[in-house]
Amino acid sequence: MDKNRTNLLNDLIDRAKKLGADAADAVLCDSIALEHTHRLGRTEGITRAESSDLGLRVLVGERQAMAASTDLSPDALDQLAAQAVAMAKNALDDPWCGLADPGALAKDIPDLDTLDAEEPTPEILQQRAACAEDAARAIKGVTNSEGAEAGWSRTNVALSASNGFSGAYAVTGHSVAVSVLAGEGTDMQRDYDYDQACFGADLRDGAAIGKRAGERAVARLNPRKMATAEVPVIFDNRVSGSLLRAFAGAISGPSVARGTSFLKDKLNEKIFSDGINIIDDPRRKRGHRSKPFDGEGVGTTRQAWVNDGVLESWIMDCASARQLGLTTTGNAARGTSSPPSPSPTNLYMEAGETDVAALIADIEQGFLVTELMGMGVNGVTGDYSQGAAGCWIENGEIAFPVSELTVAANLKDMFLAMTPANDLVFRTGTDAPSLRIEGMCVAGA
């Protein structure tokens, strides 16, 4: 199958070059997805979707264009190549575009153990969803359910380029999620839990997922509103990854090259507190976003973006690296209809040495954030402000639920005032442990 995909891509590239392209690359993504939805003890739906998406990038001088299709017939390939070359000839000059240097291309395609060969049956997915919802609804105080879902997917990726690269890999994903409500009338509260993994065997037990969702929903009943204060804030590990995503956006090569990042002048400077390490590991076994090569065929490697609090690199693809006068970090990501752009893979902050209870123990007044709402990050200035809910901390203990609060500060100050707990869980592909941040503004009633 990989050979067939490679032959198709190489054939498409040849067609583009015969029509006037100086260089080209092509990507083919085949995907299958199966999902079971379950609510109040009954199956609500089972869906299966299959697709093949083909993308072609052509370069004519310093101009490039993208074209995509789901039709893989020979006539459609001719049309796709002709359209892409015609668009490139009329595109604006881009001195930074181009294929990867042959010396940077992946020399090996290691097995990263991301392919679960066994496709689950609809019955297995139904059991996973039902188990999670039943456990959640069994928690005293849970009164309704928004439902549970169990899913499976497989994606095959093949990439070829006129610079000599050719490679393919496959990734599977299993997931279980449940959301329930507690309370009655206007006093109802919602919460959820979920898990996802490359292999079904690595999923957490559905009953544990459901139990946790139910307990969280009940724990949010009768929330209080607090007065505005400046206090320590702890971001639960379920939401702390959002801070890592804001950091990744700030060190993205294009943002730095355009001068639109609040970290644009901070390379090789200390931007986090001592001991904090932030890693991007595209070759982690069974990682959610593991891949042996990036969207330009460049070999992937484990890298430390932050080492002992010091920012050591930007996240770059070939184009942004050329613009910055640096070397690509092998972080190009792409779809079939857009050119490559830099993106992290398995990005995480290493765990600290202190558990969450110890982080809370010396807080007289503070806020444990378990849910964030809205978008509130200014990538240019670093200003941060988001709606939040969770639990109030008093005298070193979790005291009562709170809601309708806003947490605010500047990310540059937050990074330097950050202490990680020891509860890192690889759940999404961008993961961090619970994080304590000193002196944030918590705005309430």
C-alpha cells in the first residue's frame, strides 16, 4: 500500500514538472474514523467516515501554489497538476519558499509504535461509551447526562518530493469521553472526563473515566462568587496545557520573523523559573503526535525549547528558518490544501518534584482553576485574561467551588512565577503538570 501511494505521488510530481514546475512535493492522507455516541443508557448513533485527500505544492522560481483533490483518477491528476502550476506562475514572489535541503531529509523511518493493527468493532466502542456513562450516572448527585462517546481512527500519511524524499507512516487513535450534569434547575453544573491513546489497550478504564466525571460535576455544585484579589493560582493539569500552547505560539518562527511575538527578543534568555524544561519529542513511542519526519520530509528529533528556564530555540519549518537565518527544527506541519507551517508535536513541560497538595499547603487564599473559558491571550504583548471556574483555596485546603471569575496577568510574569507539580499526564499532545503561579489577579464580583 505504501508503495502504491508513493508511485501515485511521484507520478503527480512528474506531471507538474512536465508542465513547468521547477520543484514540487505531494502528500496523500487516507483516513478512517469510527464513532459511537451513547446517552442515558441508549445508543444515539454510530458513524463511520473514510476519505483520501491529495495535496500538491509546486514551485516556479520563487513562487509557490497549493492544490488539493479527493479524486485520484489519472484525469484528475492531470487537472490538479495543471491548476497548481498555473496558480504558481501567477503567485507573488516569496524568497523564503522552497523544498527542504536534501541534507536535512530523514534518513530513516523508525517504527514509533503508533499503529494499533486491531480495529475495534462497533460493539467494543459501544461498551466503552456505556461503561463510562454508567459509572458517571452512578455518582450520587448526578442528575442528567450530555452523553458519552467512544471513537477510533486511523490515518495513513505519505509524502514525496522532487528533492528525493519519499516516506510514509500510519497513526491510530482511540478515545473515550463523557459529560454529565449534577443538581437541579438553575443550580445544575456540568463536568467531564476523557482519555485518548494510540492503542486501545492504553486507554484508562471507562468506569474510572466516568466516576471522575461524575465526581467533578457534583463538586461544582453551589459555587460562590469571590471579590477581586491578587492570589496564587493553580492551573489543574487538565487545563495547564493551554499555557503551553500560548508559549508555543509565541516561539513560532513566523511570529518571531514578523516581530509579532512578545518573546521575539528573548532567545537564549531566562523566561521561565529555575528547573523548568519544555520538550518537543516527535519520536516518543506511542505519542499522540509522533512522526518520523515532518511535513517537508525533514527528520524529526527530540528538542528542548526551554532548558532550566532558558529559551533555546524557535519552532521552525524551512521557510521561517530561512527568514530568520537559522536551520529548520523539523517541525513543519501541513494539510493537503495549505503550505507547510511550524507546529509542535508531542510538546510537554517536565514534571516537578512536588505534589499538588504540597503546592496548595501554604496558600492562605488562592484559586484552583479546573476550567477555562474563552480566548484571552494577546500574542503581541503577552497579556493574559481568561474566564475560569474551579475551587477556592483557604488555609492550605480546597474549601468550596467558585465560578464566574477571571484570571489575568502577563505571560512573561507568569512564566517566571511558575512552579510545576509532579502530576504530568500525556493526554493531548500538548501537556503540562498542574502549575502554581504567584500573584495573579483574580477578578470576581
